[in-house]
Amino acid sequence: MKSHSNYSHLIKSFSMTNMLLESDLDRIEREYDIDLGRRHNPEKEIEDSYYPQFDQELRSEASSMANHYQLFYCLEKTIRSLISDVIFSVDEDEEWWDQDFVPVNVKNEVKKRIKKEKEAAVTLRSTESIDYTTFGELGEIIKSN
């Protein structure tokens, strides 16, 4: 009969061996740029569960559009940052949004979006009003300045 300390030693030995093997497998995956399928991938599970119900052509189109969305998102965020930086460099007032730099119609639309998010009881996307502008509204801000 084995004692409790022997079982404890065997369990520790097993755990250490497992950690060493996992470390080696991680290194092999990185070194050879391969995926051995050891990781839990919730995105893959969603893809396998839900995507098959949609036509392959539609899934391909959506995948292609994802790249466009990433580019558009980066462009929009960059323009917002540029507008904020330029106006702040001219005025240096943290409250520049409330001054005459932003057209009234843009301010009104942004107020509506903020109100709608608050009423929906979701976490607000930002504390900055400019983050609620659309791409077209960013153009209006640029043209008005």
C-alpha cells in the first residue's frame, strides 16, 4: 500500500512532466508556426456551430468585408484623433467640443446617440463626444474648420 506522501510525490511528478511537455509543445508550435489544436478556441467553436447555417458565398463575402471594416475603423479612429489634436493645439481647451469648432447639427446628432446608449443601459463607448461621430460628420467638422 502506498502512503499519502508517495501519491503526493507522483502527482507532483506527473504535473511537472505535463508542464514540461506543454512548454516543449508551445516551443514547437512557435518554431514551426503550426497549431497542434491543443488550445480551446471559442471563436472556432462559434464558427463551427453557427456559420454552416449560412451559404458559403455569403460567408466568403463577410470574411472579405471584415478586412474593409478593419481599415475603415482604423481610418475613422485616426481622423478623430487628428481632429482632436489639431483643434487642441489651436485652442488648448479640454472642452473644445462645446465651442464653435463643431457644427451644431453634428453636436445634436452626437447628443442623440449618447442619450440612446444611456437609455439602452449599455456601457458607454467613450467619455469623448467625438467618438460618437460618423465618418461623414468628421468630414463636416474638418470642412467647418
